[in-house]
Amino acid sequence: MAPPALGPSRDDVPRWHPGLALAVIDEHTVLLHGETRRVVLRGAAVVAVAPLIDGRRSVAEIAQVLAPRLGLGELEVGYVLQRLADGGHLSAGAAAQVPAPLVALTALEPGSWPVALALEAAGLRVAATPNAPVALEVLVCADLLDEHVGRHLARARAAGRSVLLARPGGAQPTIGPLLDASPGPCFDCLLHAVAWNRPAQRFVQQRLGQAFTTPASTEPATAATAAAWLAQAVRQAAGGERTLREALLSFDPHTLATTRHAVRRRPQCPTCGDAHLMAAQGFRAPALQSRLAAERTDGGHRCRSPEETLLALRPLVSPVTGAVQYLHPMPGRHTARRQVYVSGYPVCPQTWPSDNGFDKICAGKGRSPAQAQASALCEAIERASSVWQGDEAVLLATRAALGEEALSFETLQGFSARQYARRECINATTTDRRRQVPLPFDDQARIAWTPAWPLDGGPRRLVPLAYCYAETPPGQGSAFGIYNPNGTAAGNVFEEAVLQGLLELVERDATAIWWYQRLARPALDLERIDDAFVQALRADYQASGWSVQVLDLTHDLGIPVYAAVARHEGSDRHALGFGCHLQGPIALSRALTELNQLLDERPDAPPPWDRALLPRAPFLEPAGSVAGALPVLSDGLDLREDIGQCCARLRRAGLSPLVVDKSRPDLGLAVAQVIVPGLRHFWPRFGPGRLYEVPVAMGWVERAAPEEMLNPAPLFL
């Protein structure tokens, strides 16, 4: 039966794909070989046709050669050629007759001639007039934040023109993204991402009102290399390749490495999205859903594995367009046994920082590399989400006008009357705002408030915006208190974040009571823990001269809280790590992995507290041991049920949990700040309440230490 009428026309001139070489092995076999592929083709017809494909003969001419010998006509030859084309082995049949794509080149900086030459060398035609109809416009600029770039793109968007951004200068030239009519990120989405990663430039421009750009110096040889690289990317985009629609590529001329930087569409973008999205989210009461916890490991009860979380969030890591600038093993802490990763995000401070306030560091830990990476990455996204951006849910009012709906800084922070009275004396000893005492709250001061929703579904409350977000502008309440990340957590879903935030609050409360009251607590019998990870980690510490004890800090709430205490036998140095969870084994694992994260083995490493204020700490030694198995309060099947159990325990203690939804729609990670007025932080906050009441109620002491007898050394991790 004759083959179907498929394939090129009789006048087409077939040619092999560039980079492929042909070898006829025998009368039935042909080998196509290139740098990146090897293909074996079989059949008498292929063996006959292949040697005649030379870029000069047409289909008809090949058939004329083969017809007398083998009886192959144009139909049969066309069928063989179509098979070869379908396999990607041939270039376009009439490529020699197709004109090269026409592109426009618009330069916002002088010296773009290397790019023009490279475009022509890459087989592209550059339009002679700026308004010519072209497949693509290449906009060459020195800085993506240059205001002229935005103006030009606005005109191009109005004209329906596709524009590819190119920055050929600087240490690492960039190309992309491609901005067109497709539903991808707009220029303002890109602008937000790039500006986020230039905090020093933003500070000078926004806070000081001065122009501030980094000069892009480029050596001639580097310029030529970068131009050739840019031209290849332009050629692909002009040919229909659209991978740069949501990405920017950077090029290192020294290593010749190309790095992809994702550009995300921001649902809250004022240009292509809804600028009121964050505010609407904050003013809406969150509805907790039943969520299956597929993962129940040292990361806690989670809906996704750490590997899945990493896969979803990795595009957020970039020093050019990322919410997080880096993620890598932490030097000096990370080992094969102790998995510790470090991440970082940028911040543009409201006032000039006393140190490098532009770069914030986070860390993550876990049993596995994936868990440690996911922990560090989510920590950075959580903190980045808590930086004020100006689109949050806000009410401006005095507490006197709002009444009982509003919770003042004094209610949330827990300072004592004695600390307020000694405010000037305390503040003179430190520049660390976490250790300082702010002004007493003024009910008549007009400040910014944000909604906080009761987890039991009660009426809305309001909390100071400056308590929930870092770097809020002056005049919105920061004189009366500072951003407090306590209870803020991230999760694949909102319920994950809420649960982790609750557990963090319980952990910090138990830690503060133990630390400042200097309570002797019993230790777990680690010898009896049937966990290979725990035993291997103990051996690893012992081999480097450290002993490890785990104290049981569990208090009136009944949720397991443990403190891992490492002591170096030869130098009396210490390190601490804490963990809390509804499942005791997970709480233990968290305490030990946090110890990995916080232990600095250098002989001159700073201790976790000021040894001048606390030369001896006998309460770090165990007071007996805990008998029996570690408690398990939850099967971990449903996150909402876990949240409900935590809330029930808090309510029995007279405490009411609230939550603020701080999830940024463009980051794809839920972030919640859980607030429980009355629970204590391990920062030095010595007001009346649980710090003094719980030790007595638990029967640990007959009388709690008064404020003036508390541990004088603040605890900061």
C-alpha cells in the first residue's frame, strides 16, 4: 500500500539539522551523530535517501536520482523526509528562503553597538526605523530600575508591542523578562522584585531623596561576550521561544555560567492585580479547614514532605528577583550528622541602622538535608512576609476611640511597672531594641492597628501594626513597642502555620518561666530513647567533647517542651536548643536539631547568655530524671484537630489565642502570627502573671522569685 501524501513539497530543499553528522553503516542502517545525541535509523529507503540530503537537492531532484535505481518517487521520498523532520533531524525545508526575524533595538544608554553587531551576527535583522512592525523589541538599559525603562514600556504596552529587556553591562549582564500581552508578570511585578533586592539603593532614594545607582563598568572583552550571549537569547525569543516570559537570565562572563531568576506575577500588584488584596485578606476572618497531615516527622505535622515544599519554593531564592537571596549549608555548623542551613532576605530600614541592617539572616535545621533546607527557606519567607510593605490591613485610630476591641502594646509586651520606671537606665546600657523598654502606651495616641481574629471564632480584635510588621513608618506606633516575631510561623497551608505558631508560643512561654525563675527541671533518660538519630547525635557530640542533656520544661499547658543543653567538658561552655510539639518524640527531635543550629564550637564563640551577668547556672543541670515513655497527645492526622487541642488547653488556663494572616499572595506560602496575651516571651519582660504564677501552681517552688531576683541575664537565641 502506498504511504499517505505527507511531507514537504517537491521544491523544498531538505538539510540536516546543524551539528549532525551522517554515517551509512550498511545497506539497512544509518547513524546520525551529534554532540548531544546519537540516533540509529533503519530501512532501505532511509539508507537510500539520507546520503542525498545535502542542502542543495530538492525533493524532486532526490527522487530523480533514486527512481531509476530503486523505484522511489517523490511520494516515497517525501514520506522518508517527513519521518526525519518529525524526529527533529532536519532543519526547515525552505529555511534558506525564509527571511531572518526583524527586531527593533532601542537603547537607553550609549554604547549599545556591540549588541547591534551581535544581533546581526546571530542572523537577525535590526529595523532601521523605531516604529517598524517587528517580531520583538529589544530594550537595552543600564539599570532595570531606571525610570525611563518604565516610561518606554508603558508606551510599548499601549502599542501592543512585545519587549525583551536587556542589560549588557555590569558584572553580570541580564536578559529578560519578555513583556507582552500574555497573562504573566508585568513590569511593575519585575520592578518590585528587583527593588526588593536593592535595599541600600531604596534607602538612599526613598528615605534620603537622592539618586543612587551602581555604575556598570564593563571591560571590552566582557562586553563582546555578553553581547553574543544576549543575541542568542534574543534570537530564541524572536523565533517564538517564550521561556523568558516569567524569568530573567544572568550571565557570568568569567565562568560562562547562566542562572535563571524567576519573575513572579504578583496577585496584589497595583498594575496587573488587585492592590487591595492584602488588606481584604486581613479584614476577613480566616476559616480553618480540616487538613490531612501527610508528614509527621521532625518538621512537625505537615501537608507536604520537605522535598515537595522545596520544589515549590525554590524559585523564590535569587539575589536578583527572589524574596530570599540565598540558601546554603551554614559554615561552621553544618556537618554530615548535623544538618543546618542558612538563608537570608533583604530589608530597607526606616532609619539608618547602627550595623548592617540591610541583610537579615535566618537558619533552619532538621534530621535530613531537605528538612533543614525547607526550614531555613520557610523561616526567611516568614520573616520577609512580616516586613511592612504598605498594603496591609490598617485602621488609624486611638485606643481610647476603639475601646475594648483594641489590645495595647502594654497588654502584649508584658513589661513591668519597675521596667517602665527604670526605662532610661535600662536603655542606656544597650542599643538592642529588643532589650530596651519603650515609652508607656498612650491611649490618646493615633497609631496603626491591624485585625487579629480569635481562633475560637469570636469577635475581631485589633493589635498594633508595629507589633506584627517590621519597619513600619514612624508615627504608626513604633515608639510604644517593636515588631515581635514570637508566634509567627509559615506553612504549606494556613492551618500548618497556625499550629506551628501556637507551638512556638508554648515553647517560649515555658522557656521564659524556666530561665528567668532559674528552675531546676528533670532530664529525659536519653539512654532509653529508641531512636537511632538521637543516639548517633549523642555519640557525635561526645566525640567532640560535648555532653548533652535534655530537660523537661513541660508546664501547666501539658504540651511537651524540652530544652537540649550541651556542655563542653573542658571549657564549661554551653549551648541551648528548644523544642515543643504535641508528640513528645517530635519535640525532642526539634530540641536536638535546634541545638545543632545554635551550637558554635569555636573556642572564642560568644555564649548564649552574658556570663558576666550569670557566671554560674546550676539550673542547667538535671534535677532527677523523667520516667516512662515520651507523651503523645495527638495522632497528627488532622491539623485542625491539633489546633483545637492547643486552643482548648490555652482556654483552660484562661488564655485566648488570636491570629493575624500575614500571607503574601505572591509568595505561595501561608504565614500566620498567633498572639496569646498572657503567654511570655524569653525576651526580658517581667510584668505580673505566668512568669510568677505557674512555678507555684505546678508545685515546683513554694514561692516564685520576685522581679528583682529573676535571672539577670536575658536569653536571646
